[in-house]
Amino acid sequence: MIRFLVSIPCLLLKSVKKLINTSFERWLSRRNPQQYEHQLTSRNIMIYPSRFGFTYLLFVVVLFLLATNYQNNIILLLSYLLASLFITVMLHSFYNITKLSFSSIAQQSGYANDTLYFPIYVKTTKIHYDINAFFSNRSLPTVASKIEQCQLGANILTLTYKPTSRGQHQLGRVTVFSEYSLGFFVSKSILDFGHCALVYPQPKTLNLTKLLGGSQTKDNASNTHQTSNFEGNDDFFELKRFVIGESNSSIAWKQEAKGRGRFSKHYHQYQSQLVWLSIIDMPGESVEMKLSYLSFLVSELTALNQEFGLALSSNVNDKSINIAPNTGVKHQQACLTALALY
């Protein structure tokens, strides 16, 4: 019973906190909607005293109370001067961050455990100082980026994010702030660029030769055809007796010079059937391990200009989850995206 009574205030506190956060998120969505570019104005800038600013303000209040209590005009004048400095710095802090323009590309892609970079382009028509930016979600493994002196024209703030797992990661809003000048105030704005990261499975090395040697087509018989592993690369196969009518360029002149007779050289171009990369055929027990092997094979076969298809379902005709055979960088990106979202 006592535990139940003690837990009631905690539950109420959590409910109130959740309600406040939900209301704040709705207010932010109306105030700063998601878009590619943001212009800082009085509508989307928030300014409040820093810890040092609160301490300074408390000192001014105490000084004012002492001056009125002891009727000391000099101390009273000093408290007025310090208060006027506080207000002046507040206006100066606001004008330091206003009229800045921020823009950024929403999506970046990369492999798990690799560092992704999100550049934020800052445009200005005057010099600004101490411009900082970081992802508002503090749980993200990221650090703040800073420009000490923002010059005229274009400047860049680069935010980093190092994902540990594959998938589509929503990174949330970006907080831009400045404590210039004197550190009395924090002027900030919470912007939403729609940042997200498409993270591919981390590649794990697999023996490509064995895969290509044992691969078999899983398509219909009418679509089955043979392709070269390395287009245009023929390897020497055997020597045969020269037949009149064959090209002189194929004659093995070294053999004839040694008095062994006239032979012609024949070459063989290695052929293999069309490769299907299937998650079922991948070694390993876990799905993540299989996806990591597929991620490696997709990149390797693309580098070799090998035509291949990706089968994430036992039925290769299921186009909703399988990708038809093709080559090229666009095909590679399509396959890696399918692996990331699997």
C-alpha cells in the first residue's frame, strides 16, 4: 500500500512531463515546420539567461537591495549601470544570431559503424560570432559543431553521426545557439531539416570465388543466360594444329621457332550463370550476419561489373522484396537500400 502511494506522485510527474513535451513539440512544429532552409527571425529565436547570466542578475538585485536599505546613491547608481548592461547585452545577443540563413540536405547514407556527415550551410550578410549547432536529441552519438567567426557569404557547420545498426534513422531537429556576447544569454533556435540516415549493413568479407563458382540461376528457363565474369578478359586454353584459313595472329610463333611445328593458340573466356544473391544461401545463423555478407557481395560484384540479382524472398518472382538482375551504381544503391530496410 505504501509503495502504491509513493508511486502515485512519480506517475503524475511523468504524465505532466510527457504532456509538457508533447505540447512543446506541437508548438515547435507550428513555429518551425520542417523545411530545407530556415531564416532566423524574431519568430523562431528564443533567448534566455545562461547560468552566468542568472548569477549576474542575482548579484544586481542584491546590490540594489543593499543600496536601497543603506540609502547609498553610489551603489544604487552602480546597480542601475549593471542592469542596463544586462539589457544591452540581451539585445546584442539577439542581433548576433538574427538574419542567419541555414540550409541542409535531409538524408545521408552509409554503412553501420561508419561516420556520416551532415553539412549545414550558413549564409549571412554580416559577421556573426560563436555560432554552434548540434542534434537536439541528446541520445544520439554526436558532438556539437562551432564557427568562432561567421564570415560574409557561405559558411559550413558539419554535424556527425555514427550509427551502430542498419535501418532508417530519424535524427530529429537541430539546435542552433550562441552565447555571444559576455555569456549572459543563450540565443537559440530549434530547426527541423528532416535529417535522417539510411544505414546499410556493415559488410563482412565472404569468399567471392566460391560463390560465383557454385552459383546457379533461380530465374525461369527462358530468362537463363550466361555472362562473362570479366568482360573482355580471355585466358589461354590450349594449342591445336594450325588449320589453313585461321588467322596468322593466332599462330604460336615460339613453338614454330623451336621446330615443333605450326600450332594455333586458342583462348577460353570463362562463363558463369547469372548470379542471384539470396539471403537463404548466405552462411551464418543470424539474419544480421547474412545481411552483412550480402552487403559485401553487392559492393564486390558491382566493382566487377557483374550482373546479379538480390533475392530476399524464396520466390524470386516476388518483386516487392526481390530486385531483378542488373549492373551499375544505381542497382547497387537499390540493393543496399533493400538490405537496410529488410
